[in-house]
Amino acid sequence: MAPVTVQRLVKELEKLKEQVDAGTLKARDYDERLARIIRELREQGLDADRAAITAALADVAKRGIVTPEVQEHLRHRLGLA
């Protein structure tokens, strides 16, 4: 399997946010989907360097796509912290 692009990661996080905002995704389901995304990233890897990944996570946090806590969780799970 090919590594996941940063753009795809951002797109998946944006989809999660849209579903939460629409009320179609409950908190427990959000956690499960986020865990699945992290697992996929760890298995396939990310097609970007640390700086690009860190910048993308900072951008989605700044735009309110993820909370600062989720941003930090992603950084730790991806070995960036």
C-alpha cells in the first residue's frame, strides 16, 4: 500500500468535522474513526516530512477542524512530539 498523503489526512479530518457538525457522528464514533485513521497512518506511513505534517496539523487546528487536544494526540501517536 502506498503512503497516505498529507492532503488525504486533512480531507479525512475535514470529513469527520463535517459529520460531527451535522450531528451524524457521535463522540464515540468520532473516537473510533479517529483511531482508525491513526492506525492506517501508522501502517501505511505518511508521504511527507515532519515539517509538512506538523504544519498540516497546525493548520487544521487553527481552522477548527480538530481541537488542540486532538492535534496533540495526533502528534504523539504519529511520533512527532
